[in-house]
Amino acid sequence: MMAMPRDTNGLGDIFGGWLMSHADIAGAVLAYRRARGRVVTVAVNEFTFLRPVFVGDVVSFYTDMHRVGNTSIGIDITMFSMRNTDGREEQVRVATARITYVHIGADRMPREVPEQD
């Protein structure tokens, strides 16, 4: 995901909410695949900003499932920015997060996460 000028805060860095929003989506994709159905975010257990993200950075989101409960799935997300510094590309770890999702049914109530095949 490329960080654009419209995504900046008042100081010209990328707004933290932009990064959080995309991290939530990335985590939800893995949780959805594991639950084989709809999931909702119930907790941002941890979100740590390590380095700023700048306009033009290409941010990658890497997800890993750290826990599967009866109805919930815990996802760890690591975010890296690929940036061009003085004519050379560098990859920088910019943030980490741990987010919990709950599997829900059509009635929007929690339902069990199915056993893994």
C-alpha cells in the first residue's frame, strides 16, 4: 500500500490511523480465512509505532495467527515500509500490532471457529 499526501497528519508524516486501518484489514483477511466466515474486530490489544511512515513509502503488512479460541482469533501484524533513501531502497519495520477478531454468524452473534482441516 503506497502512502499518499492525503494520508498525512499536520506535521507531514503519515497519520497513525491510516496505518491502523490497513493493519486491521490485513489481520481481518487472515482471521476470515481461518474462521471461514465473517469476523469483527473486538480488540486492538497492542499497537506500537516504531518509526514514521512517509509519503511515497510502500507499506507491507505481514500477518501471523498467534491464537485460536472458541470464537476468537488473535492475529499479530508486522508492518514494513520500503522507502527510497538517497537513491537506495531500504526496508524499515515501522509498526507491530496484536488484534483480536471474533467469528460471527448471520445473526451477528459470536459463533465457534470451525476446526481446522
